[in-house]
Amino acid sequence: MTSHDIQTLFETGAHFGYTRSRRHPSAEKFIFAAKDRNDIFDLEKTEQLLADAQKFSASIASSGKQILFVAGKHEAVHPVKEIAESVGQPYVAGRWIGGTLTNFKEIRKRIDRLEKLRKGRDSGEHEEKYTKLERLMIDREITDLEDKFGGLVHMRDLPAALFVVDPRHESTAVNEAHALDIPIVALASSDCDFGALEHPIPANDSSVKSIRFFTECIAKAYEDNKKAVADKKKEE
């Protein structure tokens, strides 16, 4: 598992928080100073908590279970989707649909519907069974289902953990995870409630560079350990 020095964190802009007026009380212990009214994170603490979060991510891989990557705000959607796909993990990159976790059986039915429609379209079955207008309506349904559930197709069961960018923005996802005792790893800025997070990473959650860096750290820890476990099984 790769460790990251403070200079690397600094270069990603990880140290930037929000203005002191927006600071959540629980963030106080992670703040080093303030500059031009903006909070500056203590990167020594960020470094340690990132390492802890990476170890936890690796442990999920060892168990053979999944991490659900969650990011809804604009600057996070593309990097989180790209990175989650690169390690074969489920994701919600966009608006969180209420009940994604707490009503997963019903959500899974919608995902199954998406898979069925995709299969029919790709096999050419729809051309034989439906009119042009009916196929058009089906294609629109596929697009709608993909927008809502496309990142969840390979999630057959509830995930073992969530990785969340900006838990304040993703409060519905966080609350659903809490209701089901699913632990949360989160990239969280100074306006977030750190008391609601099992594995917080106090750092800049609003710049693409920082979001990509921390998401890659968590994903890589998961993927590296997944490969190590697979290689060990081959040797046995």
C-alpha cells in the first residue's frame, strides 16, 4: 500500500478548507490554522487518517465484498465514476436515489429491468418483437435507468462500505448507510460532521485534483489487496 508524504498532499491542494464561519465544530481538531479567513487542514492528521482509510479499504477487498463510491456534486462526478469503473466497483455518480440502500430489493428490480432491456436491445430481439415507436420508448427507458442505476449493475448485495465525497452534500446516502450499519469512508472538508464518519479523511473535497487524488488512493488500496488475495489463492 502506497504511503503519501505531506508534500504530496500539499501539492494536491488537500490543505484548503472552507471559511471559518462554515466550520463544523467536529472539524476543529483537524484544523492547523486559518489563512485569509479560510481553514487550513493539519496535513499530518490527514496523512494518518488517509493511511487508516486505505487499510480499511484493503480489508474490504480481503473479505471479497464491495465498496460503493458516491459522489453527486459536479466536480466529483467524472473522476469518481472513472476510478470506480477502473477497479470494478459500484458507484453513484450523480443524484442519489432515495432508498438505494434502505430499499435495495426494489432498487435491484429496477437494475434487473435495465439489464433485461439492454440484453434485448443488444441481441436484436427488440427489432423482431417491437415497432419502431416501441423501440424508441424502450431506448428512452434504458437511458433513464442507466442515468439512475447504471453504476449499480454489478452490485448484487449491499456494499460492505461507502466511499463518499463530501458527506454533507451526500447526507441522504450517509443516513441510509447509518441506518444499516454500513461504515463510511469520506473525503470531508471543514463544513462536514466528522462525528458521523467511521473513516474520515479531512481534506479539500471541492477541487477536482484533490477529489481524484483521494479517490484513487482508496481505490488503489482496494485493488492492490484484491490482486494480492487472488495471487495467494493461485499459489495455494
